[in-house]
Amino acid sequence: MYQDSIRLLENVNASAPFLVELGFLHINVTRDPEAARAVFDQALDSGSTGWPYAVMGEAPEATLDTADTFQSEILYRLFRESADVKRKRQLLAAIEGLLMWPLALDVPPISNTAVLYQQVVLARMSLKLGPAEKFHQTLQGVVDPCMGALSDNVGWNDRDNLVCLATSLGILGGTVKDGQGLKRAAQILPSAQSLVWTQLEGRERDV
């Protein structure tokens, strides 16, 4: 049934959102990461005209963001489960190449926020495989835009940037001597920011 639906949607170049939903099914129901990876690859390989998809009406930017994030998660899960260094390197290469798929080339990410999780996963893989310089450069490439986004006047992306910043601090805390302070900061950041958001939302309701 799914394959028939995919073929019909492919006729109007509208299969990617459906493939992403099918990927969720493999993650949460069948619990088959390899099947999920294959489906997300198919979505990323679909390309886009830049216009909202027919039938489902989803914006291609949103489809790319979701597919990129969940494919990053799947690749990292497979990376952690494997003891084969050669396979780990193949998975690292897959992460590095996510934005070279046709969908990403047709519809570039709308902001740095859209690719932050991919970079977090790349940093984690680089920490395991090296070189150390690549790990540090990649992690710095997460921290800097997160700090910039949290310091500007735009609020829609603050939650995602805060989560990625906290995750980065936690990763860094595990790599340095006496890194407990960084790990503690990573734990405190999300809860502290949630308190601020709750207070601000309360003030808005009172206005």
C-alpha cells in the first residue's frame, strides 16, 4: 500500500513528505533504523521545485529540515551500535554528505538552526574517530551560531539553539579534565530558559 502511494506521489514530485512520515513509522513502530534510513534517503533524493508539495501541501523547507534532523539521528544510532571502524567512517561520510542530496541542493536550509543537529552529530562522530581538530572545529561551528542566535532579537529559533548549545557544552564537558562545570551548565541551561519563557508567557497573558 505504501509503495503504491509513493509511486503515485512521485508522478507529481510530491512523495517526500509522505516518505518522511513513513520514516517515522519505521522509527517508532517497526523500530527498524536501516529501513528508516533508506526511506529518508529516498526523501532527500527526491528534489524539489521550491513550491509547496502537491496533495500534502507541506513546504519543502520543512520537509528538508525534518528529514535532515531525523536522518542525522538514525545515522548516529547506527554509528553507536557498530563496532566496525570502517562502517563508522562510512556513517560519518553519510552525515557529512546530507546537504549534498538533491532536496538540499534544490531547497537550501533557511537558517543555521535547520542544520545544527546534523553538526552536533558530526561533532560526536568526529570525537570518536578524530582528528581532534575536526571535532573542535565542528563543535565550535555549533556553539558560535547558537550564541549568536540567542543574542539577537529573533525568538522563533531560541529553543532549538539552546538545546544544541546545552548539548555541545555537555559533549565538551566530557572531553576536558574537570569538565563537571560544563556538564552542570548543560543541565541547567534548558530548565533556566524554560523558567524565563514561562514568566514571559505569563506576562503576555496579563497584558
